Amino acid sequence: MKERYPYSFPDLVQRHFGFMHHHGFSGVFSSESKVRYESTKAYVEITHEERDSEVALLFGRIANEEKFSFTLFLRLKNPALEKEFGERLAVDAVEVESCLAKLAGALRSEGEEILRGEDLVFEQMKNVRWWHFQPEALKKSSEHRPLE
């Protein structure tokens, strides 16, 4: 059986997210396309989605069953930086590594409260949805009428 990646996704993640150990996180799970770090309060998952090749970062509190998008977090906190990232669709090792470097840098510069496990940031994220940033998408879908 041929591996999906000719490189090790967990090794690339570790290269860029190794700094998380200094914030009390340790790696608790890794697979061909997902790495999860946990502290006593929070978790961070870095994934490379098979379906659309997106490199993504998700986070939440350990004690709660929650999952938040770092993309939405950045759109709220630093929209200019998030816009610079583009779609983060990566089909080879160079693109994956570039996406990981950008996400790691953004987590370091913008995500301190996530890394500290501050409840306020998680509570704020509970109400953030993608359509808050793309209201035109909802408007377009509601404009479709059934055929007569």
C-alpha cells in the first residue's frame, strides 16, 4: 500500500510547532495527516485534510467538547494576517511546510491566550461562525427560489 505522503507530516509539524513544549504542551497523537498537542487546559490539532488538501489548525479546551477554527480566530483577531495566508491548500511537501510555518508563526504571534488556555478566548469563539465574515454567502443561498 502506497503512503499518501512521500514525507512525514508529523515530522514537518514538529519542526514548526516544537515551540509548544515551552508552553506546557506535549504531543499526544499523530498520524499521517493529524498531530494533536495538549496542555492541562487546551489542545491544538494540526491537520492536512485528505478531501481538499487544506492545512488547518483547530483548538479547544480539554475539559470541554469543543473545536474551534484557528482561521476564524485569526479573521477575528488579525484579519489582514489571515488574508495573507490564502486558502492553505497544499499538495506537496514544500506547500505543506509553507502552510505549517505560517500557522506556527501566527499561533506564536496572535494565539498567546490559546496557548495559555485562557477561558475568555474559548468563550468568545463559541459565537464565531464563518458566515459572520461572509454574510453575502447566506444572502445568495436564500435568494434561490424553487422552479415554478
